Amino acid sequence: MSETDEPYRFRASLRRASKLPVWADVLLRLSLAFFLIFVVIIIHWFDRAGLKDNHDGVISFLDVVYFTMISVTTTGFGDIAPISDRSRFIEAVIVTPVRIAVIFIFVGTAYNFVIKRSWEKWRMKRIQENLTGHIVALGFGTSGSEAVHELIERGTDPKTIVVVDCDQERLTVAEELGCNVLCGDATRDDTLNDVRITQACSVIISAGRDDTSILMVLTVRHLAPHVPISVVVRAGDNELLARQAGATTVINPVSFTGLLLASSCHGQHIAEYLADLASVSGRVMMQERPVKPDEVGSRLRDLDDGMGVRLYRQGTAFGFWETEAQSLQAGDILVQIVPVGTG
């Protein structure tokens, strides 16, 4: 799901997800703990002269193993104790750090594989219960992150945005924005069901690869037949495929950039104004809304809250200069230009 461009922001650290299965990770941790215990047993065996057995006075290998285990686990019954200065020094300088390391290994293993997983599962369930009417962003590379930032700038509550990506670094950035995040493959049904795709109000897809984006569109449309889907594709011949896959809106950033470049040849301010319309950081912005009851019968150009530029009637677009735009009808969808802060 990653894009070839850099995401909105990276952390300085470089890391990669572990490829080890869970059982191998647990085995590796336990092997390290028992290796440290074995090292302490060897040290105690060679220093057994400094130990005293209050039971029979003889330190056998079994006594060394026993003393090591009760020492590492901090049980300490007192039946075997270090009596020489060297033995006490070994206990303080070598055994104590090993004891702390072993405790951290076991506690860390229990946290990662029991406590943390249970907590995350419970937390995810609570978040899912409140997910309805939310926006799902599949992909958080350059385009996806910019879209999420723009949504937040336009007043969308980050808690109503769910970001899905396979890159933990990008998810960290999205989480810092206040968004809900899920690390997973958005082409799989299970991942989309986890973010309650059927309850979403809108889905934006920017996977970085057209084939992956189109596959995501197919998967979303299969699970949620009526949710609006906006997708980014970069090859012009893939735009039709994206629409056939079920995308509501197909955006080609390469074509849009070309339009801006061409517009700049006919006036230095045209491209600036188009960019102004597209961003909430400008002075004006585009807004789409249904016609109001008190506007039925009036002209598109006579809207009180903005400049009407286009209407959609039964799926057909009409400009403000056309005859159909001279009398608004119930059910029309209006596209207008409004000052920022009034939309």
C-alpha cells in the first residue's frame, strides 16, 4: 500500500517489522532467558567454594542449579548463601543484572503476547462500537496524508477518520493527528470489516499503485455497495477501470497537474485560483450540497450563500448558463464557490 513518494512526515528512526512468527519470537525470548540462567549456573559452579549449604555443608551441582534458580527468581530461602567476598561480589555485579534481565524478558513476553494483545483487542472493539458515518482512508502516503490533513483543516473530527496502511511509520503520523489507525492489507475483506466499511460515509483510496487501488475499490464495493469511493489513479487508461470497479470519483493527479500547467499559460492567476478552490487554506473553496426547499424555482446563479456554478439533475451536469439552471428543482445537487469559513 506504500507510495513511491515520501509520506507527509517521517520519524528519524528506521525500523522494519519482524518477520518472525509469534511462536518463534516467544521461543527466542525464552532461549535468551535460559541462556542467561545457564551462564549464572556455570559461574556459581566455578565459585561453589564461596557458597555455604546450611543443610549438609556440601555444594553439589544440583545445589548450584537450585541456588541459581532461587537467586535469579529472588525467592531466596537462605539455606544456601554466599559467604566469601568474591561470591558476594559476583552476586552483586553479575547475578543481579542477569536477574533483572530475566525478569524483564519474562514480563515483556507476558505483556506483548498476553496483556498487550488483550488490551488492544478490547480497545479495538470499543472503537469499532462507535464507528459509524466515518471516513476510511486506505493508504497514507503522499496523497492519502494530504487528503486527511485537508479533511481535518476543513473541520472533520480526526476521531471520525480511520487510516489503513501497512506502514507503521505512517500510521504513527496518522495516530498523532488523532485518527484511528489499523495496520493491515486493505485488499482483504477481514481488514475492511474491522474498520466497519459498511458503516462508513465515504472511502478515499490512494495506494500508490493503480492495480492495488483498483483492487481496493473492488473489495470495498463488494462489501459496501452504496458507500461513495474516491480513488487516485495515475495512468489515464486506468480511470475507466476504476470506474468500472465501482469508484464514485476518480482523480488523476497527473492530469490535474497538466491542467494547472496549461492554465498558467493563459494567465498567471488562473492556476493559483484553481489551487485556491481546492484547498481550505485559500480564500474560497468548492462546496457540494443538495438544493434547499426555499431555493426551488430560483436560478443557480442567485444563491444567497455562494456562487452556484453547476448543478446535477438525475445524474446529468448543467452549468449556470444553461436553461436547466434557470429554475432549480427538488433533488438537484449544487456545486458552488463559497468563502472559506462559510461552507
